[in-house]
Amino acid sequence: MAQVIGLAVLNLALVVGLAPLAEGVMRRIRAIVHSRKGPPLIQPYLDLLKLLAKEDLIPETSVLWQLGPLVCLGAVLMAALLTPLGPPPPLAFAGDAIVFMYFIALAGVAIMLGAFACGNPYAYVGASREMMMILSVEPVMAIALVTAAVKAGSLSFPDMVSSYAAAGPSVSMVVAGIAFLLALQAQVGKLPFDIAEAEQEIMGGPFIERSGPGLALFKLASYAKLLIFGSLLVQVFIPLPRFGPWVANLAVNLVGVAVLVAVVGLVNAVNPRLRIDQSMSYFSRVVVFVAVAGLVFASIGA
């Protein structure tokens, strides 16, 4: 039990502590690409502290409005406890890939319910876009994880990691990893898929009426998703070297996630935003096909 608690504290500390830093790195990359000086790396930390100190404006009768940020961040942190970051996931005994996707979906539902609770028409538009993105992106990630589960013969993340490390690269895992990577940009809400917020069009969408601690919790949950999905991609779909000590595996994972953060930041900096219909067409016609192809290859043993 002491080991489980220790690993849980480590996972949460890493996700909560490093997620704003990853956001700061992406901001600097965008500034460099746009030939600007850009903010300091610690700017996301300062933004969160500022929001936490501000007044939270709350509609007169809205329990969902108040619960939305708490449920969203709580669901993301529960997903973090199921994610392999190098050490074994602390709650691997209590949940698998299905439970992980449940918590990720719950975080998106919390955003939508909070938006519908505020009564702002722009928030309604943002919530509807969030719903369409969830219906487009999460099936892709689910299929990719099912492919890894078929190869490992288990839905448990530790089994997936150990199985891929032992068996080595395969066609199905490479294809599934590509599909997972293509969906990751949308899952973390970065250009060209930040359609739900779209500040220039719907002024923040689901978060248009948010201020103070509620907005800070939503932002932290968004930042944390990048580390969670990045670690999942690195651990499950990339055959990185595995070592005995979990500290070495953690270091390798963080290096892999750092490279992924740079890639996501670069894509975010050089692409314009897609329309919602373009985004859904891309996922339904291209990315889903790639994910299903990976599953087919896994089913025939490739």
C-alpha cells in the first residue's frame, strides 16, 4: 500500500508540476516560429496562480457550473494515475484502458456541461464543437489502444508496455501509433484542432464566461492531457529501451515526451485552424482508416 501511495503521489506531482512547463515550451516554440521574443517558460505557472487568486464569477443557480472544473481536473488526474510514466501506474490494479478512456471522456463531458450551464450562446457553440471533436477523436484513440491490447492479450497498460518491449516493433503497433499521434493534436486542443475554443471566432467557446479558479482548473487539466497522452504514446507505441530501475525508465519517458511536446508545439505554430467539418472529415475518412488498419494487422498477427 505504501508503494501504491508513493507512486500515486509521484504521478500526480509529475503531471501537475510539469504540465505548465510543457505549455511554456510550446509557447516559446510558437514565438520563435513567429519571430517574437515570447513569454518566459514559467508564464503558464504565473497565469494559473493569477487565476487562482481572482474572483470566480458564478451564475445564480448552477451546480453544474461549479462542478465542471472540479470534475474535469479530477477525471484527468484519475487518468494520470492509470498512465505509465516509467514506473508502473499506481492504479493499474484497479483499472485498464477502458477505465482510462472513460475518465478522459468524462473530462470532456464536464467541459460541455459547464458550458451549457452558463447560458451564453458562444459557450453553446463551443460545447457542441467539443462534443463533435470527442465523437471524432476518441474512437481513434480507443481503436489504437485496442490494437495494443490485442497484441498484448490484455487491456492493462503494464502488460501492453512489457509485451511490446519483449516482442519488438510490429506493423500493427507502428500503424496504431501513427493513428494515436494524429489524434493527439486534437485531444490536447492545439492548432489546427482548437476548434472548440477558437478565440478569434467564438471567444473561448466553453470558457467564455469563465474566470478565476474555475478557469485555472480547466487550463491545468488541458495542460496535463498533453503529458498523459504523450507518456501513453511513448510507453505503449514506441519501442524505447527499458531498464530495470524505474528511475531510468522515467527519465527515458520524459525525454520522449519532451520531443513530442516540441513536435506538437511546432504543428501548433505553423498551421491555421480547420473548420469543424474539415476536422471531422479528416478524422472520419483518414485517421479512423489508419487506426482500423492497425487493428486489422493486429488481428492477423502482423
